[in-house]
Amino acid sequence: MLPVLAGLLAGAALVLAFPPFGWAWISLAAIALLLWALRSGRHPTLTGWFFGLAFFGGLIWWISELGLVALIPAVLFQSSYFALYGWLMGRAARLSVGRWMLVAIGGWAAVEWIRGHFPVGGYEWGQPGLSLSGWDAARGAAQWIGGSGLSVLVVAMAAAVVMVIERRRLSPASVTPFVLSGLLLIAGALWPTKADGPVVSVAIVQGSTPCPFTHCDEERLQTMEMHLALTEQISAGAADLVVWAEGSAGSSVWETTSADADPIQNDEVGEAIGDEAERIGAYMLIGTDRAVGEDQFVNANVLFGPDGEILGEYRKRHPVPFGEYVPFRSVLGGLPALEGVPRDMIRGEGPVVFDTEIGALGSVISFEGSFSRYPRSEVGAGAELLVVATNEGSYGYTPASDQLIGITRMRAAELGIDVVHAAVTGKSTFITEGGVVGETLGLAESDILYGSPRLRTSGPTLYARLGDWMVVLAALAGAVAVLARRPARPQTP
């Protein structure tokens, strides 16, 4: 059972690459240990399964704040992908070392792509490349290959380490991943991508709530009032854009009846926010939700113009399973643990970019920011500045907020765009200059954060244009390595 124990240790070690630890360098060692265990060919499926259990159980334990009914399925589903990866690597164990290496890289790439899309919309959290967001050179390289491409490089180097250990010598195949990674990192360090357009003065209003990290009566109304009171402290002309994060207004979806603080449905709330936009002379992006009937709701960012009028809204496209909707509700909806999710979110239909006098504004909401495809779609639609609006109120004093900021840093680097990362209960910050995190407000802190991000006017990065091209190439190479037959030996006459 040594390989299984090695897989368990590898999963636990990979957790340390992410916040709150941030030991990004350990990702290479952890994946090399997993591949070494799988290379033995003994219990590969079980080894992959235990790797997944240790990794995801240690990384996203904070989902238990929504209940074990949310955590357990998530961990089991994600672990099953690496059980599949283990099975594949077990089948590849008898291949030549070179072909095995291609299967290791391509199989990982394929598994990461699949789990990023299925089931229930997928889950990209935990990609090894995302753990590198604290390294300037890695972020610089992300403009060409993205965080997903960085994951491919990490796995390639890990496979090369296993190859060297087995052969006890260097070879072109084992050296190539390190040479390619080194060149990309050097290029990323020398030519980082940065937004290069006009500066926009932005104020993030992190108003917190009357009951941080819990739920209480008239929560949304009081939350809106706390944000409004802080906004009244912003001087006229002090900002071009004011951002209230996800759930800073609206109607509580956790209660069947609640005071409605949605600026669309409540004229008084809309007028109060509009008056502040007009007084400051700024655009205001307001995170709100509203009930639609008895069993649905909308989660949106509503934009007010400097004249106080509502200009439009962006609707969240990717709800949190068991947080914003219940998958297979007809089967699971009767579970007592799911009583706190009485409504399912209505999904938005596509990217929305607001063309304003200060530039083209795009936004995504919370969970969407962890997926590369949603910020990328906003940039593809013309966004020059991106707002990631989140709440984080469901996860308490856990690493969830730090992990999301780490992911958002990589999104900023991939797309070469500055990001306004706004949270109701924290942590709020500005991410500029290709992924540099600025001053950050703490969890449950109530304050205003001012920043000066720039618009991106130099056109899309290679990754923004082509997406996960490196993942596709790696998966195709792995498939060829699996399917290709050895050439027949010539017969002796």
C-alpha cells in the first residue's frame, strides 16, 4: 500500500501550495511524488482517489460552512477525477518512459479540463498553475499560456523528475520541460503584461453586514444601509467609479419574506443610490439579488450612471452548487440540510460590457472569477477594466477569500487587465500591473478602499485570444501516446 500512502501524502503536500500557506514551490514535488507512486503500477486508481481526497479535503474544507451536504459531494466528485487519472496512468505504466511522460502530462490536462466543466458546471479551483500567482515571472508567462498552461508545465516538470529518477540520467525528453519553462518564465519576467491605458479612480465600498458570516432578519436592507452610509463619506469628484460588491443590496434569498433593498424593485433604494451617484459624479456598480417568484432569484450587478439613472445590469451566469441552487432538487430538495437554499438562481445569458465615458467595464460575480472562461469572455466582449464582485459572507474566517484573490491575480495576469476585487465582508483589494495586489481590507472590516487601476487599451493577450490552447495540445499528445502502436519488428528472412 506504499503507493496509496504516497498519493495521500502528495495530496496533502499540494494543499500547502495554496493560501493560507502559499508554498508554491511544493506543487512540483507533490505532483512528482504522485506520478512516482502511479508509475509503480500498483493500486493506481486507489492512489489517485486518496490523492484527491487529501488534496480537495484539505484545500476546500471551508465549503463545510455551507454544510457537509455541500462539502462531501464536492470532494468526492473532484477525487473521482484523479481516481480516473490514476487508472489511466496504471494502464500507461508499461509504456516506454517517453510515452508514459506524454500520457502523464496529457492525461492531467484532460482531467483538469473535464473537471472544469462537469458536473454542475465544473470546478477549476485547485489547478497547480493557480498556485503560482504569487510569482511575478509565472504571472508574466500566463499572458501566453494562462494558469492552465502553467499547470501543464508543472506536471511536465514533475514527470521529467520521475523520468530522471527512473533512468538515473538526463535525457532530451527530461530536460525539455525545464528548458521550456525556464524560457517562458524569463520572458514573463522581462516582458510582463500590464494595463497601459488611462487611470480610473475607483472606490470600493466594503460595508460588511449587521451579522457578518451569519444570516439575520432584514439583513439585506441593513447591509444596503451600511453601504449607503459609507458611500455618503465619499467626497464629490473623489471617484469615477464606486463599487458595492455582491449582495450589498437586494432581498435575502434565505428568507421567504424580507425587506426588499433591491434598487430595481424598490424605488426608494434606487433613488438613494442614484442620488449618491449624481452627488459624487461617478458610475456606481451595485451588487444585488432579487427574488423571482417563490423558488427562483437573480444575482446581478446593476450600473448607475453619474446622472443617477440605471444604465443596465449583468446577471451572474454560474451559480454555486448547494449555495445558490440545488442540483437535482427533485431528488435532493427534501434534505433538511438544504432548507437554507430555498430558491435556485436564474442564470445570466452571456457577457455584458458597459460602455461608459470612463471606459468599457466588465464584471463577473464571485464563483465565476475562479473560472478562466468568464473573465475571458468579458475581455473578449471588449472589457478594458474588470470588476470581480464577491460576498464571501458564507465562509467565515477561512482561507476562501485569500484563495479567490490568488485566482483573481492569475486572471488579471492572463488577460493583462486590472481588476477591482470587491467583497462585502472582505477581503477587498485592487489587482494591477499584471497581478500585483494592493492594499487589502480585512475580513468583516467596514471601510472605503480607493485605488487607481488602468484601462487596458493595447488589445487582448495571446491567452485572451486563444484560451486553453496548451491544454488542448497536451491532451492531444497524450492521446496519441496512448493510441499509437509500436512499429512492427521486421521479420527475419
